[in-house]
Amino acid sequence: MTTMIDELFAKFEGAFAENTIRGYRHDFDQFARWFSNEGIHPLPAPSISIAAHIDALSETHKAASIRRRINALSTIYRLGRLEDTTKDPDVTLAMKRMHRKLGRAQRQLSHLLELT
């Protein structure tokens, strides 16, 4: 798995900003670590397992962070010519559960300043 993902990230060079690549790599590493702890191969991970991952993340992370992680995973799958299991209804429902639990909107700094 490491060689395949390293080759894919090497292809990203020049196509994405360095910070974007670094973010994708971080998000994928976190994702792969969680899946290896569960005994599941992450390339591509079964949609029901991605849904369980979203449910677990919703206990400790903000909605925007979870969305970013799932979007990064989707990009990696698509550009790696893998089945994009993030588009499965199981994942869609997990994202809807997460949004109902955590909400969607982020407060901007300007809104927080108005409250003080």
C-alpha cells in the first residue's frame, strides 16, 4: 500500500500546491491509521467502514474537518483510479448524521467579534 500511495502523491507534485499535498497526505495517513487499527485496507475502504469512521470522528472533530478529510479521500481515490466509495449512500447518510449532530455552519471571526 505504501508504494502505491507514495507513487500517487508523487504524481500530485506540480499539480497541487505543497500545502494541499501536505494536507492530503496528513488526512490519508490519519485515515489509514484508523483503518489499520480496525484491520481494514484503506485503498479503497468499504463504504460502511468509511461511515463508521465518520461516526467516530464526529465525537472529536468539527464538521468542516470531517468534510475536508472525506473530500481529500475522495480526491485520492479518483486520481488513483480507485473506486470512490466515499460517494456510496452509506457515507452520504453518515455525513448527514454528522451534520445533524454537529451542524454545518462555522462561525466566522467577524461574527464572534460582533458578539463581544
